[in-house]
Amino acid sequence: MGRLMKTDIKSTVTSTETIVGLVVEIISGLFEAWVLSYEGMKLISMLFINAPAAVFIAYAVSNDNNYGTIRNRITAGFGRRQILFSKILAGMLLSVLYCIVGLLPSMILLYDQFFSGSFMLRLMIIMCSFITVGAVSAVISTVIGSRTGAILLVIALYIGSIYWAVKISFNLDTERSYTWNEQFQAVQNPKYISGVLRPASKLLTFSVPYGQYYLADETLNASFKSRKRDSEAEAERDAGPDAPEGWNNYKSSQVNYYNERETDVLTVPVYTLAVILIISGVAVIVFRRKDIN
């Protein structure tokens, strides 16, 4: 397994596809640095640095498929699971290289801004997003077997994940599980995702780049912290026997939401690992049954 992974890493890192991809990643990183210089750590800028990694990792990993290397490895006695896991690990390690190259322009040109505030949390979230992209691209490239098909599917999934995360995060962002009706009574908010659907929705949202970068957006995080302080002050000020019925539930649900977001930021690696394990498990089943000519 170790020898196989070493071979995969060497072949993908030194490939022409990776060299071209890293050049494109630097260009994306320069664009990101330009946006950051005006807007700060914004969601829109961070989405661009993942795209080259997604496409070119798929391009590099699928290179073996075109030249029949997988078939030769099976003939040489390597198991399909070994081959698949080796590809996934190579894709994940390659994604770390893309991450470093993509962030390098911001680190150099915007040193004070980039390393300010919750730098380690931001870096952790960004690294998780690249690792997710690398693992998914490697899985698709290995299982699909077609370079063109793999790249098109990776692009479609990247765009689709953004759409999905935007749609779901809107409801996850509903601040209160309670709201007021026309009679000024606290009632359950119909837009609030609750129960088992909430962690499931978070898994699908915060394991993709858009959802992860949504948690890393400094402007949003500062706004949430400010609103949390205001809500706590209002809840403490207005609590008491004279408060309207359901008022405590209404305000506490808002404070709980802000606390929940702070927890979500710290659990991004858990969501990332869960998705990689799920995708890898499904890929093993599919790859074992695949007819490799």
C-alpha cells in the first residue's frame, strides 16, 4: 500500500496536468488576494481557489486510467481497494499542495490581514474544503475511468454543491425555532430545520466548499457575535413575569442558534471526515464491481 501510494503521489505531483493546475491555482490565488484587499475574508473570493484543484486533481488522477495502469496493477496482484485508497490519499495530499499554492499570494501580499483574527480557524476550514475536493475528485476519476467524464462530473458536482449549500444554508440560517404569529404569540417557525434533519442538512452543507467558506466569512462571523450579544442583553432585560407568553422561548432559541454556529465552525473537520468516509465506502462497492478492460 505504501509503495503504491508513493508511486501515485509521484506520478500525480510531477504530471504536466498538476504543473498547469498549480499555475492556474496561483492565478486564482492572486484574484483572491485582490478581492481580499477590498472586501476582507469574503465568501465569493474563497470559492474560486477550490475550482482549479477540483478539475486538475481529477485530470491528474485519471491519467492512469487512460494508460491502463489500473488494469496492470490488478494483474500485478494489488487489490482494488488498495488501488482506490491509494488514489484517494494521493488526491488528498495533492489538494494540500493546491491549498498552499492558492493561499500563498494572500499570505505574502496581505500578511497582516491574512494572519489576523481567527487565522487558525479560517485555515482549518479552508484546508478541509481542499481535502474534500481532492478526495471526491480522486474517487470520481478512479471509479468513472473516463478522463472527460470524470472532469465533467467533478465540475457538475462542484456547481451543484454550491446550489445545494445555498438553498439549504438559507434555512439553516433561520435564527429562531420560534417566531411570532399575528396574535403576537410564540409559535414554531415553519422554516426552521429541526430534529434529525438538522444534523443531516449540516453534513450535506458544511462538507462542501460553499458551506465551509460560509462558516469562515469574517464579516458574517462578526455580525453573528454582535447579534448574539444583543440578543443575550435583550433576553436578560426583558425576562420576567411581565414578558409576553413564549418570549423566553423566542429569545433563547435565537441565542441557541448563535451558539450553534460557533460550534459548527469547530466541527467542520468532523463533517469533512464523515463525507470522505461515506464517499470512499460507496466507491469501494462500485469499484469492486466495475469491469476494467
